[in-house]
Amino acid sequence: MEGYDCDFIIPPEPRYECPICLLVLREPHQTKCGHRFCKDCIITSLRDSSNRCPIDNESLSESDVYPDNFAKREILNFSIRCPNFKSGCDKIIPLGKLQNHLEECYFALVPCPLKCSREVPRCDLDSHLNNSCENRNVTCEHCSKNMEAKDFEVHVEVCPMAIVVCSHCEERAVRNKMEHHIYNECQQVMVHCPFYFLGCSKVMMRCMVDDHLIMSAPSHLKQLCFAVTFLAQKLGTANSVCQTSAKNTHQKVSLVQRFNAESAVTLPVSYKSSHSLEEVSTNEMSFNFEAALAELSALSLENEEAKGAEHSYKLSSITKQLPLGCLPNGHHGIKQPVYRPHDWLNYCTAEEQETSGLPLLSQILSTKPTVCKLYQSKLSPQISAAVNHSPEFANLLLGDQGLGEYIPENSDVKSMFQEITSRFKKREAASEQKFDELHRRLTAVEQTNSGLINTVRDLEQHVVEASGRFVNGDFCWCIHNFSHYRLKLEAGENSMLHSPPFYTSPWGYKMCIRASIDSASQNERHLSLFVHFMKGKNDAFLMWPFSGRINISVVDQNPDASRRNHIMEVLETNPNLDAFQRPTIPRNHKGFGYVQFVSISALENGSYLMDDVLVIRTQVYSQYQ
Amino acid sequence: MSNIAEQRIKREFKEVVKSDEVALCNIKVELVNDSLTELRGEIAGPPDTAYEGGKFKLQIKIPETYPFNPPEVKFVTKIWHPNISSVTGAICLDILKDQWAAAMTLRTVLLSLQALLAAAEPDDPQDAVVAHQYKENFDIFERTARHWTTAYAGGPKRDTELEEKIVSMKNMGFDEHMARVALSTKDWDITRAAEYLIS
């Protein structure tokens, strides 16, 4: 961390200033040569820059730097203005007490303790926590639920205890009671006539239903009469069908037996249903219906083994056909968004019923409310359970063709299925074997391949080495696809590009050129060129450090030779530089050349790039060879 | 830009602006953009030298690691000097390379460059041609350097003889700057300069 950048009441003398960060010394440290720096500044300088004093270039290591507590004490006693001066704090404190002060400064920014990602001045913290923090806890006044403020807005829209106004009659009610109100109580809501399923299509407000029932009693009676007559006829037909099928097909009876327990309907229930019907129907109807029921019960006694299922079969064949015949407009579902008034259907809409799995049953049940209420409660759950886990039974129960058409082929299917399974397993095993073999072969091929790649790489290197050996120090490096490299270099992907190695003479020095793009400035990029010496075969008997002259040029490829203007720089070697020492690694880290040899724009504007090829020529004149 | 580099440049900027040298119009630093990574410097040619009266513009780039690494400085104004490339303006000065120290500032760098103009070091050259001329033919070097100062840095002293040579090269169809470079390189011998340009 660099020095103190505080608002000092009296500007400190320059001797308290760190020469590196130019701020007032933080943790002052003194070097053995007597210079003072911030602790972090001098450590960074020694580690990242050089092992020398930044002032007099004396050689220096981290162990030659000592804390200067005298200066530290003096500096910590300097008076400063609180950094929150602009926010309103007018305290003047010694620098050493700054931290303590900031911990209690009324105007210091502190992070919200509820972690709402905001920082607020300490003096505003209370009001933030009570009024504006999105993470503060709030309690819903309706349902007393606790939640974070940011969730409250959504909650208000859905709170079950909030008071809402009925959209029909403007009555106020708690939200979770509103549904009940609309389906059952609201007098302004539009509903169907209770005789809707018998053919009355009248739609009215709920408050008008009673009047309508009185006014339309004769027509309702007619519809009821028609429906009951139809039901009685159907019962008769069903009876005869059942008798024949029960006698002739033992197979089917045994299938039915499987569901006996689940769907059994006992006689008393049947009687009960007739009894309740009596209450609401005319005597004549009751007579017809009772006759049908008598038949039904006789049948049940006859087929003792299959009584429940048979019974339900008949019932379902009736339930299937009755509504179709009964409804004047002949459709199954109830599409109009109108509420039905029957008590047991009050809570479910037409759409819900259609998806509930038993559309037909529920339809008939709703048609004959009183009778079928009992079936609904006792029989329907069992039937639906049976239907759900056996499609065969459902077919028997509800199928158009009745029992005569049904013959299951279980054993054939089973054997076919087993055969398919075994065939599939065999095939799977064969392909697994094949896959293993292919995998082994692939591994072998990959091994051979990598061996070949290595050989080719060695040979390529050998060729490069050999061709660089006989250039006699005059080496032209053609960078093909320069724009491609340029993009890569500029993106920093491959920060430098090295030429193939070359020798100053067959028995001379080995070196290469390094090119990179200098992007220190955002406005202009430059081509950097350096010469690097490399470990060569002749190093042992050559003179070191290398001494001589090196010309580096970017070759102008203008087709008109008279207008060529090569960019050339002449390097005189400097025996003190690392770049010219005998390489101890394959390529010297240190090179010698120009960070900004030529700007890229100059390259592009001149005729230096032809067909995207840049030619760099190096002529090396060694003093010894 | 790292925090420490940015802080440093801001404070140094104040330092240069306050300093006496600015008051005497000897050195100057300006921002190029808001980023503080690139600055524009200017130094006056030192009195009693071939560069006297010239104003030399410099490009200064501040690296991310400043002040632990030196700023990159080069001459934008063309100059004839053994330690400065006449082609690219690159400077050969130890404190901009391995002798840099973190305590140095833009002010000290600019003053050092001024000192370099006053005292060239031909034994550690950046431009071998100029260095050669400096050592072998100092009079011609000085005349050339003064001519360049007048031509590129607004120096006051015109050398009509040299200018006439450039004009005659221009009449031969050469570009003015190319002609000046060739003549300077070839010690103002028109025949050799023309050969140099044609070869």
C-alpha cells in the first residue's frame, strides 16, 4: 500500500515524502544508504524492479532495509482533516488516530448489516434499516407473516388474508373466502338453471334462480319425465345384454371377478338410491325407476360371483348413453363459463371435470343429482381406481361393443416380448465386443502416430538448423501471413515470434531474430525486433562476448527497385550487455534490438508488406570471423 | 492502469507544472488523453549547443508497472544526435533502460534528456551513422545537427549552403526529407548522397 494521501493541516516537509509514491511515508523504512521509503514501495521496488536503491542506485537487498520508527512516530502525530470532511465531518485528528476515528465517525460509509449491497453513512443507518433497506423485516398487517421488504410487494397481491372486493357484487371479503363467495353466495353472478343437464339452457343471476324454478316448473317437469323414461328403457336393455353375456362367457366373468372386491355394490345401496329419488320425482317416475331397480337387483342375485362388476357394467353403459340422448344440444362438455348450482359440484368448474379422468360418469352423475350422489360417493372412486390400473377392465366397462368382442391374448404377447428382449441382449453383447476391439486398435494407431509425429518434428528441426547454417550471417526472414500473426501478437496470445536460427558463418555464431508487437501505447503499435544469441555447435571455440556490427532492416518490397527505401538500423555491439554473452540456455533471454523498430502503420502505408509477407533482413559482421 | 502508477503520474504532473523549469519554458508535459498512460513532453534545446532554440517534442508512455519500470520515451521531432535514432526517434539513455530508479520522475527524465542533448555519448550510440560522423567529423556533425534543429524543431539559425544542396537534390526528383537524410549521412556530398539514394 502506498503512502498517506490525506488532507494534512500543515503540509509535511519533503523529507517525509516517499520518493516512489510521492505521498507521505506509510510505515517508513530506511535503507542502509540512508534513504526513506514506504515499506511496501521499497519492497515492491526491490522485488519487481532492481536490487538497487531507487535514489542512488547503490546495490541493496531486503535485509538492508530497516523500519524507521522515529519518522513513523512523527508522521503519525501530524494533524489531518477527517476524510469524510466533504460529507460533513469537521474533526481534526492526528494521523495515527485515523482508524479509530473512522470506526466511530458519524459520516463514514458502512456496509448495510442486512447485506443489501448498499453502503450508507453511519448517521443514516437507522433510517435505512427501518425505512428503505430491501432486506429489512416487515410484517403483513393482514396475515401477520414476516418477510423481507423486497418480497412484500408481491405478497400484497396474493395475501390470503387481504380484504378484496367481489368483482360482481362489490362485497368485501378476505381473499381466501372470495372464491367461496363467488361460487356459492354471490347473488349477482351468472349461473345456469339447475335443469341445465336436462335441457334447460337458461342463464341468469343467482338471485333469479328461485323465480325461474317456479316460473318454468312445467317445462322442467317435462324434461325430467323424458330423462327418467329413457333411463328406464336403458336399464331394460342392459339387463338382457348382461344375462346373455354372463351365461356364455366364463372367461369374461373371471376377469370381472378380479375387480369384484373393489367395485362391489350391495343391494341396500340400490334401494337407498331409489328411495332418495322418490323424494324428488313424481309417483309415476318412481314406479318406473323402481321397476328398473328391481330388475337390476334380481340380476345381481342371479350372478352372485360377479354381481358388483356386472352391476357396474350396466350402470356404465347407461351412464354412457344417457347424457347423449338427454341433452338437447347433444354435447358432452360444458364450455360456457357459467357456474352450476348443484351443491356437490359447486367447487369444481367444467374444465376441471373434463380433465379429472371420469368425464362421462361425472356428467351423468350431475344429470341425476340425487340418485347418483350415492354412486358418486360409494361406487365412482372404486371404478375409477379399477379403470386406472387396468385398461382391459376399462374397455369392458366402457367399450362401445360390450363384452362380446373382448378376448385377451396375454400369453402370445408375453412370449413375443421375451423373444425380442433376448434378441436385443445378444445384439448388445456383440456390439460391446466390437467396440472394445475397435478401441484397442485406435489406441495402437494413436501410439504409432505420435511416434511418427516426433520423428517428423526432429527432421524438420534438422532441416531448419541445416538451412540456417550456410547463410554466412546474411539472413532474410520472411514472415508469411503477417496479418494473421499481427492479430495474434496484438491479442497477446502468442506474445512473440522467433525466426528460424541462423549462423554468422558455417563455423560462426548461432542466433535468431525475435519479433513482437509493442502495444504500450493505445494509439500506435510498433514492430519490435531483437537479435538473440543461441546455443550453437561452435560456441566452445568462438570468442565471447560477441563483438561486431549487426544491421537489421525491414525490406521494402516495392516492385520499382529505385523507389525502395529499406528501414535499416545499425547495431554496434556492447560487450557489457548480457545479450552478447555466451548462451547458457538454448536461447539467451536477453536480446538486443529495438522495442519500437517501426510503427505498424508505417509498415502498412509503405510497400513493406507484399502478399502479406514481411521480410526482415539481418546482416551480421563479426569482428573475429 | 494500476493505482500506484496513476497516483504517481497525477502527483508528478503537479510537480512538473509547479517547477522552475516550466517557468523558464525549458520543459513541459501535457496530457494526450484522460488515461494518463500517454503523455506529450517538450524540451528546449540547451543553450550553446547545435540544438539551441529548438523545441523537441517527445512521446512518453507510462507502463502499468510505473514507477518500478521506466517510462518509454522517444523523440517525435526529428533530431540529428548520436544517441537518438534519426529514423525512429528511439533514445539510447541508460536511465531509460537498466539504470532507471523508482525515485526518478518525469521531471528528472526530461532534464536528463536535455543534458543528453548537451553532452552526447558517441561511444554508446543509438544511431551508428551519426555517431561515426560525430567522432570523425565533428564540424560537419554540428552543422548538420543545427540544420536539423532549424528544419524540424523551429531553430532560428538557417544554413543557406546546406539548404541549397537540399534544393538541388529536390530538383533531381528526391523527396526533401530523404534528401536531407542522404546528404547528412554522406557528409553533404551531393554525388555520394544521390548514389546512396539510388542504390
